[in-house]
Amino acid sequence: MSIAKPQTDEYTKCVLVTGAVGFVGSHIAETLLREEHVKVVAYDIFNSETTVSEEKKENAAILKETANMYASYGASVHIVHGDIRDKEKIIETIKKYDVTACVHVGGM
């Protein structure tokens, strides 16, 4: 017998994924969006150091589409343009979205 999970924000996790529109980060973020009650904050600088900028834009669009497909399960994505070296912006983002976990795959 399985117990149904309540569909409330109280049970929603918010995961900050740094480097979220790069190759590895986008796959992690997309997988998280497919889980029940997970909000993703996709944090990336959108440069072309590790992944071509156009590919990053495509990955961001895929994350938005995935969030829309799983919205009824509590999924959402917020794309934040930011540099992982900007401590104040990271703290501001964590507070703004009530981040409860982080997957750090951003790098240069």
C-alpha cells in the first residue's frame, strides 16, 4: 500500500543547480524536475567556457519545457544568470527561492 503525498508547497524541495544549462548540469536539473515536488533554480553564467552559448540557450529552453510538463507534480524552474564567484548573488538567490539543497557542477 502506498501513501499519497500531499500536493502542497510544504513538501516541495528547492534545489539550486550551478552550471545548470551546461551539459552535465542540464541533465541533472532535468532529472530533478521529473521528481515529485522539486523546484529547480538553474544558476549559470551562460558563457561558452565549457559549453557553446547556443547549446546553453537550448538547454535552458528544454528545462522550461520539462518544468511545464511536470508542473502538475510541483515542478518549476527559475533560470538565474549569475557567476558562481559572486558570493552576494548566490546568497541572494538562495534566500529568494528558499533553496533547500545544492548540486554544484558549475566550473570554468
